[in-house]
Amino acid sequence: MVEHVPDPHPGPGEIRVRVAAAGANPVDWKVRSGAVQEVFPVDLPAIPGRDAVSVVDEMGATRAST
């Protein structure tokens, strides 16, 4: 099922990034399969993918310094 939702907007001190490319490394599928559970414990099912090329496309309000 596909749903259309409004674009998210960053709050104070947050940014929004637009991902241009993403990748999965061999370690991603090893973690996802549970093959490295003893070395890198995660709650399965794990969601792989931490590599992305992105640009900041919106910034929230700057936080006031305290």
C-alpha cells in the first residue's frame, strides 16, 4: 500500500536532508541475517543501511544559546 503524507519540516535545532543515493554494505546483510549476532547484537529484524549521500534541504529555527 502506498500512502501520501505531507512533507516533514524540521523543528528548532533540526535539519531535513534529501537523500540522493543509498547503499548497503556486506556488513548490513550479515547483521540483518543474524550472522554476526555474537559480535554485533541487534534486535532482529534489523533495518540495514547507514550509508547515504544527501544534502541539507531545509533547516529549522536556530536554537537560542543558554
